[in-house]
Amino acid sequence: MARNSSASAVIRSNADDLRRQKMKLDNEIRHVSEDVDDAVLKDVIRALHRRVKVVRDFDIPYIAGYSRDGATIYIDRHMPRTMEWRSARVRLTPFLITHEIVEKALLDELRLHYLHAHQIALRAERDAVQAAGLSWTAYQAVNKKNEKPISKEKLKRVPKDLDLTPYRDLKDFSTLEGLLKMRS
């Protein structure tokens, strides 16, 4: 009899946990639409941001990257946090995070090649930028201006858990070699 009540308590506890998780997910939904909708996309971007830790303390080739477990998004320490757009300061982090999370999920869950994952992530990033009312061209100009020439970048600080899949898939062996040297 004690076994049954113990098992019932575990089942009830698990059911309660599932209800709480669903409530948290439901709380992230502020706008509802099954069509392409900028307000819904903004909800998605906020939800993505809550799921990762963002660190800006390292040198990251290609502006941003992610930890092997996907729990941390790394943004290059020299990348500006904002850009000027129509007399306002706009934060860049949400768009970079969107790109990195989508890319990492596609690499890990669907085992896509980096180039394919990157293309889909770029489109998600572009849509997030446009949903925020920014020009994709202006946003890209800021990124390109701050993207270091990879062959000339002097890596000084590299996270030990940086996922190296993009560099491997692109066969960017010189950058990969520099990253490996700095990690050890």
C-alpha cells in the first residue's frame, strides 16, 4: 500500500510540474496569430532570450557563437550593444541571439550542415530585425563594420566551451587552429 501512495505522489508531483511548465509557456504568449505576424515574432524573440545566458567577455570570430551545450550565447566583446536608427538607440543583442539559437538548434537537433543552418538562422534574424522596424540593410552594415577580418583577428580571450562546428564545417582551419590554441 505504501508503494502505491508513494507512486501516486510522484505522479501527482510530475503532473504538477508539467502544469507549471505549461503555465510558464502560456505566459510567454502575448499575441496570437497563425499568420506571419511581427508581434508574435517579438514574443518569440523575448522567449528565446529567456532561455540562454549571454556573455560578452570574449573574442568571437564571426561576431557571435554558442557554447557546446547551447546554454550560452557568446557575442564578441568588441561588438556594439546598440545601433542608431531613426534618432533612437536599438539593441542588437535580441537579433544576434535569435540567429545563434536557431542555428544551434538546427545543427544539434536536425544535424544540418552549418551552411544550411546558418541560412535559416539568417532569415530568422532578418525577420526579427524587420519586425522591430529596422532596415535589414542598415543592421547588416553595422554587423559588417564590426565583423573583424577573420584572418587578421588577434584572439586573446576565447571561451573553453565555444562550439567549433561552424569553423570545422567551413573548413576555416586557420581560425580553428587559433581558437584551439587559445582554449588550451
